[in-house]
Amino acid sequence: MANLLHFVRDQAGLLRRLHTQLRPSRRLLVVEYEQGLPILWVPHPLPLARLVDLAPEAGFLAPSPVGTRRSPSSGRVLYAAVALRDP
């Protein structure tokens, strides 16, 4: 999922629904902005620390960071993290 979760108010609910759609031991790759304060284009930010808290509540193992990159369009830092579906 790239740049989707920051548009969803109930991120925990969406992660729970995604958990039900993945087979056991499958991966969820999340790409999001590493920011905490909302702005017009990122109304519900999901920094990595928050994803680490939400993922286990939704049935995923703690996400592992894959990397970061600065957005060429906004200059904001993006992260990528992988969370395994808990079998």
C-alpha cells in the first residue's frame, strides 16, 4: 500500500480488514510519509512508530522498516515497512 493509509481515519479498522484478506504468513508492504502532524494532502498521518503500534492490534507481526526516501515532489521523507500476517 503506497500513500493510502494517510487518507483513512480508521487505520486500525482497515488494517484489520486487510489482515482477513491475506493468507497466513503473507506480507503487507506499507509506504507512507514519516510525519506526525496532519496537512491538507496527509490528513491522517501514519508515521512508522504508529504503524508499529497498530499492526499487532490488527493481527500483523511488528513491521520491519525496509528503507526511507525523500519524496521528489514534496521533499518529505517516506518510509517503507513490511508487516507479516500473524499465522
